[in-house]
Amino acid sequence: MALLTTDMKRVVEEQRLGFFATVCPDGTPNVSPKGTIAVWDDDHLVFANIRSPGTMANLRTNPNVEVNVVDPVVRKGYRFKGVATVFESGPVYDQVIAFYEARGTPTEIIREVVLIQVQTAQPVTSPAYDLGLSEDEVRALWLQRMGLVRVVKEK
């Protein structure tokens, strides 16, 4: 049975930005945004390393990773925990490079690709929903805060 649901895939593909948590050799956390996050299949996420030497070093030492992908407007998304495998060459690397080429990503800047076997996936939601706000209300609130819509007050 597929671990990644249709909605999880939708959020990842729409956002295309994930925040990756890895563990440094001294045990401290490292969080790094990646704009190449994508769905590989029903159980895997993938990203292309362009400029993340710390993340890559951490994954080579400890392949455990958590990825958070959240829609910043509706304040909903998912956290994915799994195990990463780094590829610098070979058939999987070539397949992933072809995938990114098809998406229009300039592949000459890709150093490695990382396939993440997702082990658990959980929703992430804003506490605003705990207050009873609807998704439309949360969207309106954040669009206003972001300066993307103006609220006209009646006199």
C-alpha cells in the first residue's frame, strides 16, 4: 500500500519547497530549505543537491531525515520522516537527472541526487484551525498579513 497519499503528493508538487532536518556529527540539528523536493513514487521523495554541503555530509553520516512541506498561505502540509540514499552516479542518478530535465531544472548545477524512503508521514496544521477557523479564513488572514490583499474597512 502506498504511503504517500494523493493530497501529500499534491502539496509537495505545488509547493516544491521543503525544509530538511538532518543531524550533525555532534548531534545538533541542521535545517535547510530545498527548492527541488519532488515526489518520486508512492513511497519516495527526491531532491537534487545544488548547494548543500552540510546536509549532504550529514546524510552520508546519518541518513535519517525529516522533511516538512507546508503551504504558507493555508498553513497546512506534511512532515515526512525517512531514510535518505545519496547518488552521485549510476542508473538511479541518471533517472533522477532525466526527471529534473523534464521539469525544466538546469541539471548542470546538480551535484548529487537524494532518494528518501518515506517511513512515516503526518499532517502539519496551524493552531489557527484549533480555534475553529476555516481554511478560507486562514487563507484570507495570511494573504492580508503578507500584504497580498487589502482589507477595506466600512465607515
